[in-house]
Amino acid sequence: MRPMSGSASPRGIAAIVGVGPRLGRSVARKFAHEGYSVAILARDLGKRAFLLSSSRPCASPSASSLAAGKLSWLADEIAREAKAQVFAIRIDCADPKSVREAFEGVLSLGSVEVLAYTACEGPHATCQPTRFTDVAVESFVRSLAESAVGAFHCAQQVIPGMLERGRGTIIFTGSSASIRGFAGYCELSKDCLSTTSLSSVCNPP
């Protein structure tokens, strides 16, 4: 990660985790247009952690920005469109160490007022039905790590600050599979159900 310049919006930071070309992108655009500084987090930043800040309209992407990965392009696009600060940060939601390091970068930018966890969207958006007996244990465990376990780790990074300030919002996205599972979609149904259940227990007792 390279050093950042500039200060966050007075509205604070909206951290959008698991950003892809559909839901995550739309959520990030919405918060940027609402005046938040936005941190978009995903794996698609190449082999090395990379952090990009964009707070004003910029020229056409150079060869170096092309190498930075699709997420950095998306940060540029949203920043130009909303005239907002947008930061791209690499994260592997299945790796607790990666989550901690990513949120060290996010929290260095300012207070996280909103956490939106959309990581369930990516690998499942175009998945094909799979017989239950054909689901690999490794795949099942990995998808759980990217969904509920990843959401758990991300929420733990921001909740202390929210409690200290007495405000904050955490959003876990899902689908109708959060209520009723679908045959052939074991991993998707399990991921949505588990994150929905997790959202009910994030509030302090």
C-alpha cells in the first residue's frame, strides 16, 4: 500500500467489500453520489496490494493504471462520475490477515460510517446448479470463508469505532436464498442464510 493524501469526506467512509461489476459497483456509486468517501475492496488487484486514491477528474488510464487491475479502473470511474474520493484496496475475505491489513488501510482514511458486505455476489453470480453430492468439501469451506466468516471479520474491524461514536451502519447483501434454499445451489443458499443470521447478532447485547 502506498501513502494516501487528502482527507475523507465529512460524511466519513463507506467501505464496500466484495465489489464486482454488478451489485457492489452499484452500491459504491450510490454512496459516492451521497457524499461519502468510498473504499472499494476486492481481490482483483493483482499479486501485490495496491491502493489508489482518486478525488478529481483524471486523464485517460495509463499503462501503469492498466496494470493496477480492474478494481482501480472502477475506482477511477466512480470518482470521475461522482466527483468523490474513491479508494481501491485489495482484500481476500477468506484470509483473516488480509482482512486486518485491508482495514488498517481503510481506517487510516477516516471513520467508517457504513460497511456494506457484498462478497457473496462474485463467485455465485453466474454459477450453474450442482448436485449436492458433487459439491467439493474444499469449495464448500472456501465459500463459507468468503461469505459469513469474511463478513464476521470485516464487521469486527469496524464495530468498535461505531460503538465509540454511537453510530454506524452495517449492510450484508443477500438474496431470496437467505430465506429458503434452492436445490442445486447449496453454496449460494448456505452463504446467504449464514450472512443473514450473522446480521441479526452484530448489535451489542
